[in-house]
Amino acid sequence: MGTWIRESHRTYTITLVFYRFNPDGSVLGLQKSKGTRTLSADENSFTGAVNGQITDAAGNILARTCLTDTGSRVSW
């Protein structure tokens, strides 16, 4: 789940939270990410930079992440 907040014409701040589970269905922890995404001029794709952290079920930080991402609109 997450949010996108518009910062300027085509730039957004994102916050994402992913729940992580063990194979038996018990909670393993969370992955929390924050970053920015910029839409292309035609608004059919984006590029972004994201920082995050992976925690166990008790909230202890297991790892920190730093990545870039891209995406494009799906058309049917």
C-alpha cells in the first residue's frame, strides 16, 4: 500500500509499505520505502529514486535499500 503526493507538475513523493510473510503465513516484517517519481512529458512512464528499510516483525532494521526504478502505463 502507499501514497503519491504531488510536489510539482510531474514530480511526486511516494511512500510505500509492503508486508512480508513467512511461508506459514506468519508476519516476517515490513519493507518501507520513500522516494520521488517523475512522470514523462506524455505521462505514460516514470523514473524514480527510492530509499527504504527492511524490518523484522519486532521493528528491528535488517537492511537498508537504495534503488532507481522505472515504469510505464499498461494499455490493453
